[in-house]
Amino acid sequence: MKKILFLTGRLAQKPLEKVLETIEPIDFQWEIIELGLQVAGLMTADMIRRRLKISLSKFDQIIVPGRCRGDLETLSKDLGLQVIRGPEELKDLPRFFNKNSPKIDISNYDISIFAEIVDATKLKIEEIVTKAEQFKKSGANVIDIGCLPETDFPHLEDTVIELKKLDFMVSVDSLNTGELIRASNAGADFLLSLTPESLWVLNEINSVPILIPSEPKDEESLVKSIEFCLKNDREFYADSILDPIPFGLIDSLCRYRKLRSIFPDIKIMVGVGNVSELTETDTNGINSLLIGICSELGANAVLTTQVSNHARRAINEIDLARRVMFAAKKNKSLPKGFSDELLTIHSKKPFLDSYEEIREISKFVKDPNFRIQISEKGIHV
């Protein structure tokens, strides 16, 4: 059976023993050496090289604290034994030894993110490009250029051309049919949005349109636009319009569900920013829930903004949420255990040490330095 040597400090020695004793089933033998320092996290590769004097012939591997600094690859060669870092927190050791079990891949997704640059009309091209680069880095697939009503956009074509030159996928969002046609002629990939009244624009463009109803509650108007595009073999997305709270959110979700039941194979877009931007609460949970709904709906794209201060990480949040929801759907599992990064307010394990463990550790603190730890009973200094 494999035998592992754990190197640690005085304060962590007993807690390390307790954690190792709880690992079940265990497929290795272990031994602990306290390396002559108080705090395990201050250990370095050079310190190990100087202080570890015992014979290592009976060991197969050495595990050092996760915060150990230095070149462990060179140290392994010097000692003739593999030296690796463990987790940063002792309580994560059981999970650490389960790392050879299959990991769930969350690199894939099936929902595209359209990220809108709001009021782009008022921005210079270089400012638009800067925002586009930030959005793409955060996970956006398409940069949406938001136009302003009754406001000239003389640099619209140059903006689209510059973004396309930089290899961005581009959509243009305008109520002005003239701007939509100009954007398409300049090379825009998508146009937001065409109502039944502006559907004639299809005769003038090559871009993919996003179809919306004449009014949010006028479902029949959207159905007719969809049927027209299907009949004419035109690619499109359909958007039933997501209404904010308390102005019809539930009804609008029902419209999306009905749309999917009528057209099981079309591409659907959901404007999640109408809820995340217009609700003053932490957006991480809202976006996670909305993307979960979109996943069940089989939505193909979401449109989001990132304007309000409380929504400054909306694109990042949606990017991670879509990956988690895709993995959950693919693995027929609840969206749990795939990533901890969607937990920003509460932790699954908020207290790494119990009150009793902290009391026990405090007995061994002999130096004048402060230690700060937390338990369910509060802060301990």
C-alpha cells in the first residue's frame, strides 16, 4: 500500500491527524512530521531541504502544505521522491484525495451571450472597442451595439467594420430601420429587433434578425413573423420579451414556454438584462436562476447589459452559470457540486474549524503573533 509523508507545522499537526483519520475509505498509509516551525503555511522548499534529515526510503510521496513556497519539482529531484502541494485548507484533504475520480467538465455551453454596449451612439469607436474587448474577455460571444432613439449615429458603419476587423461577432440594436440596414451593409452578423411592421427589412439585409412581437402580449404577431421566416428559409432568433418585476415576469415566462411548445426547433433569445439590471439585488443568484430557466427552455441565446453598478459582473456570472447548467443537464444532475464560484455571499463550508478545534489549537500558540479564526460562535483572536 502506498505510504505518504505529510510535512506540517506545530499548530496544524493535531488537526491534520484528525482529518486524516476521518478519510474513508483510505487506500494509503500515512505519517506526519512536524518540521520545526509554528505555522505550516510558512514552509518553503529550501526549509524542507535543510530540515528533513530522515530516511525517505519507506515513503512513496511527500505532501506539503498548499501554501508552501518554492520549487517543488527541483526539491523532488533532490530528495528522489515526488513532493506535491496539498490543499490550502486541511478540511479539503478528503476532497483532495478524491481528485482522481472523474471531474465534471464545465467548459461547454449551449447558450450564446449577446452583451449590449448601451448608448454606443454617444461613444467613440475606440471606447466601443475597449468595452467590446472587456465583454469578450468576460465571456460574451456577440457584441451588441445599442443605438439611441432619434439620435444620429454617423460612425455606425465604421464601428461595425472596426469590430469585424478585430474578429468580433456583432449585432446592432435599433428601432430605426435605416440604421439596421446600414449596419447589415457594413457587415453586422445580427440585427435587433424586427417586428411584423419592420419585417420588410429582410428584403434589404443579409444579417440574422431577432424577431419580437408588435407588443409583448401580442403572441400571434410573433408567430406570424416566425412562420414567414420559416417559409422563406431565413435564419432567425425569436424573443418573446422578458418583462421586469412586477410588470409581468411570470406571464412573459409563460409566453416563452408556449413559444417553445409551438416551435420546438427554432432558436430563442431571452433578454435577461430586463430582470437583472432592473432589480436591485445581487445579480449572481438572479442570473443563475434565469440561466437555469433558459436551459430548461432550450433557449439558444441571452441578451444582457452591464450598466448598473450592482450588475457589473453580469457577463461573467452568466458565462459560468450557462456552463454549470449545461453540465447539470448533460449529466442529468442538480446544479450542485460543479463549481463553488457562483457562491459569492455564503459558503458551503463557512467555518473551516469548530469552536472546540480552535480552543485546542490556541493551547499551542506560544509566539507573540496574533491568530484570527472564525467559528459558528464568532471571531476568535
